[in-house]
Amino acid sequence: MMNQRTIARSFSLNGVGLHSGAQVKLTFKPAPAGHGVKFQRIDLEGQPIINVDVNRVVSTDRSTTIGTKDAMVSTVEHLLSAVSGLQIDNLLVELDGLEIPILDGSASPFIAPLLEAGVEEQDAPRNYFIVEEPITYRDEVTGSEIVALPYDGFEVVSMIDFDSPVLGQQYATLRGYEDYASEIAPCRTFVFLHELEALFEHDLIKGGDLTNAIVIADQLVPQERLDKLAKRMGKETVEVTQKGILNTLDLKFHNEPARHKLLDVMGDISLLGVPIRGRILATKPGHGANVAFTKLLKKAYMEQRRLKGRPHYNPNDEPVYNLVEIQSIMPHRYPFLLIDKIIEKGENHIVGLKNLSANEEFFQGHFPGNPVMPGVLQIEAMAQTGGLLVLTQQDDPYGWDTYFLKVENAKFKNFVVPGDTVLFKMELIAPVRRGICQMRGTAYVGNKIVSEAELVAQIVKRP
């Protein structure tokens, strides 16, 4: 784990948008911790700011576009990939046009000035999305499939598979971030010759030329077509090499297209807003699939944040206190002992567990045919759990009782029913003074918060 990072100083660069053909100036500025990565359209009235967020995506047609009703920024994936690859968390990017420049079709033109500006650590911890269980996106039409798996670190694997004698299947892997700038960032976008011709026919890619994309000719191409293309691109002539690509550039890696797809995946999943600890396996990825997958990650991340304090229970672990030990400390007995064991205990927190069976006496009348654990008994179970924390901190834990003084902000969010295992987490929210303890309680069943409350109690010497 590391702290958040930003750049040390501002810098600017200029370029042409791939689809618009318009000149755009970008200015990269440091940003404070917690700011995130944001774009600002300084050419529009009010200079609106667009957060880098997957919920801001408005188009994935050949590139990724984010925006609001007031402003949009298109072709963000290569820039965001570079920022992600350098593990920069906070950045403001000002631009005076709609589209991020294509430059050489890779992320390298962003990497060099970012490194020259300097990447510095900030005094705030970095937030992560930790993949705890498999998350899968699948598109049956395109065959795209992207999976996130638990992994102690960060890894991306991309696989492309085209029905092409030139391209076919290719794989690329990035483990960690150390090799991103040298192994992934230089890899350029690619396009098939027939796609390129169609784009020109529709007056698109006005800022494209034959040096910022790998052009693949997967079938025999008459020289007449090549001459026509060369004329459009301001070249005297172009040819198809033995490898099936136009001779306007050489491949930097034998699997450069697969590496570029990995580059795109990193740029698109950075729209999550936080770095990932996990392994990403992307088969036949594309911007549409990447964004749809990132929305699944976002949903899981928001749930993880909501349940950040949720205790983890392994029934094979030895409890801190078993039922017999609990009864030796507390006077509660059937039918009012509502804790079966204590599974976790720290200086300022404790976690108790209750296994609910249909034989609980309160289910007989609450309610017949619809058994539900009463909310007041959930609060009582919290109090008993919290009582064990403060009583065991006394010199003589067996000679004291705890009594309610106040309950505040009690909320009941989900039913607790027979068969549930309830975890009651109690946290001290103030030091114990004069026997008065203030605690925050949260009850969980699986991944659900079922109830929560703030409790105030007093420790009293037992007669």
C-alpha cells in the first residue's frame, strides 16, 4: 500500500485530435490529495470540470468519451492509461477543445512529460478496490469476456483473436506497474485497412495519418487502392510488407496490437476512480466491453466501501471467548443471553456472533408464521457484545454489570430471521470516563447491514 500521488509541476503539450482533426492544447496541473483525475474545458463558458468516472461515459464508439450536459472530452483512454500506469491519483488536465490529441497513437507521448514534471507522494493514503471474489462481464454477441480475480498485487492479461491471417491470436501481460512505461505505453493503436478506408470515406479520423496507427492488410490489396490511400494521407506511396502491415512504420513488439489492447483496458478501467488490487483477464476487449466491465467494478467497489468495516468470520478459527467464558463474565442467561461467542477483540472494538435457530423463544410470538428477530433484541445483543469489551478491560471483569443510559440513531435495515448468523461489531467512539462508555454498533448478516445504533451505558459494580 502507498500514499496518493500527483505531479510536482505543471506542463503543457499540443496535438491534433484523431477524429476531429482540431489542434488541442493540454495543460497538466498538480492537484491536492482526494481530488482525483479531472478534465476542465477552458474553451467553454464557465470552464466546466468533468470528473473521470465510469458513470460519466457517454460514448464508446471507437474511443471513450466522458462528459456532462455542459461539456464532453473524447478519446481519453491513452492519456488515462498513462496516468494509471504511473500510479498518479490526483491531476487536473485543462484542454481547449473536445478531443485529447492522438499524438503517435500510444501512451508514450504522455509518459515522458509526466515523468519530467516529476511524480511526488502526498500525505494521504491511497484508496484501493480490492477484488475479493470473481467479477465477470461477458458479451455473447462480440465474444468479449473480462474477469477480475483476487490477487495480491496488480496484473492485466489481454488476449485478442481476429479472423485474420495476419493478426490471429495474440497475448500480452503486465504484472505490476514497473514495466508499464517501457513495455505497454509505446504500443500504438491498430486498424484494418478496410476499416481505415471506410473511415476516410465518411470523412472521419481527420487527424489520423499513417504514423499514428498500425494499419493491417489481411487480404491482397491492389496497388491502386494503396496509391489512393497514400494520396489521402499525403504520402507518395505505401506498400504492404511481408508481415501484412503497411510499410509506414515497424512493429515495436511482435504482439504490439495485444499490448495496445492492454493499454486501452488500463485506461478504461481507470474510470473506476481508484487503483485495483486484483488480476484482470481480458479476452477480445474493446471500449464498450471495458466500460461495461468497469461499471460492474464500480458497483462492487461502492458495496465494498459501504461494508468497509464488515468483520470476516471463519468458523474454523478459535473464538476469543466461547459461550462458557462469556457466561463466566456476564450474568445473562437463557432466554436473554444473545451472544454465542466473541470472534474478534481489540483495544477499541469487539465482534460478537449469534447463530439464530427457529427454536429461539422470541420467534414463537414475533411473529407466528413470519419469524423476525425484534429490533430491540438486536440492540440488546449489541449492548451485550459491547459490555464484554469494557468489562474485560477492568481489573476484576467478573464484578461489574453494564446498564443502558441512552440509545441514539437506531436504524433497522433488513430482517433477521431463523438460520441467519449475525455479527455484532461494537466500536468505542470516546474513551471510557467515570464508568460511562459510548459505542457505535453495527449488525451484519452476510454482506448486509441489518441494524446500527449508538449506545451509551454505565459500568456499575455488582452488589
